[in-house]
Amino acid sequence: QLHLTTSEKNELARSLEMVQNQLQEKESEIIREISEYKDRLLQAEKEHRDALSEANQKNEVEMEACHEKISSLEHCISSQKLETEHLKSREEQLNNSLKEANKALGELLKTKVR
């Protein structure tokens, strides 16, 4: 019976060792997979940061271009307003000169008729 018990004990020890080896292999595999997932996550995060940074830079460039265009348009509008005011003033001067010329012509015609 002692021999049988010793044999069973040895068999159980071998089984335990096999199970422990399988668990160690499984643990190593899980650790390796976790490491791979972490690496992939870090790579994905880096790609995301890079894409975000690139998009931000592109947006800043576009915004600067828009600000420059707005500034240019505002300057153009301001220049056109000044030109419009100048033309209105010139129109008023010409209208006044025309009125004076018509008045003088009218007086000349009156004196010619007399």
C-alpha cells in the first residue's frame, strides 16, 4: 500500500508539475499578448496625436489665410467707400458747376433776346 501511495503521490506530483507548466506557458502567452496590445495602443495613440497635430497646423494655416483675406477685403471695402465718397463729392461739384453754367446761359439768352 505504501508503494501504491508513493506511486500515486509521484503521479500527482507529475500532474501538478504539468499543470504548473501549462499555467506558466499560458501566463507567458498572456503577458506577451498584453505587451503586444500595449505596443499597438501606443502606436495608435501616436498616430492619433500626429494626425491631430497635422490637422491643427493645417487649420491654423487656413485660419491665418482667412484672416489675411478678411483683412484684404476690409481694406478693399474701405478704399471703395473712400472712392465712393470722392465720386459723390465730385458729382456734387459738377452738378453745382452745371447749375451755374445753366444759370449763366439763361442770363445770356435773356440778354440776347432783349
